[in-house]
Amino acid sequence: MARHRTATGTPPRRARPSERIIMRCVLAAAALSGSAVAAPPSGGTLTWGVETEPTTFNPQLNGQAKAELILRASFESLLARKPDGSYVPWLASGYQVSADGLTYTFTLRDGVKF
């Protein structure tokens, strides 16, 4: 008969009787709590930590990959870049480039303000 082993080859540790009792209580409480799910609260505060302090919050000057997550949540782009290198509207609903390539005209989505 095959026996279960962990990744290191040792047999898994069996739960102690006290651990089994706690697990049964948790499962019973979950079953008795019903299936109704409360609506998430609105408002509040989100605290987001990163490993290093960003050198700048200017998204045009920042080269830190970890800070990009914070900046992307704070700043939106007029266009988004697709994996193939092309661009699609993001905050803009569309854009036009002049024949000489020097003038870009963006049409913003409704409700977008700067």
C-alpha cells in the first residue's frame, strides 16, 4: 500500500486531537452561518505598501517597476499600449494624428476631467 509523503519525502504530520476539534468547530460555524453574504462596505481607507519609496510620483519620469503599480492606480493614460506595440484609446475615446505627425488630437470620454 502506498503511503503519502511530503515534497521532502517525509510522511505528513497528523493533526493533533485539539487541532481536529478546532477544525470541526470552524467547519460547523461556517455551515451554520448561512449562505447570505453581506455587502462590502463603501468608503474607507486603502493603505498600500511597497518595498522601496518611489523616487518620484511623476509617471513620465519614474522607472521603478514596483512604483508603477501605485502610479497606475493614481494616474490614467490617454492611450493604452497593446502587446503588439499598437495603441488603443483609454481615457480618450479616440485620437487623430496630423499628416506631418506633429499634432495629436485626443477626444476624451464623457466625464473625464483634468
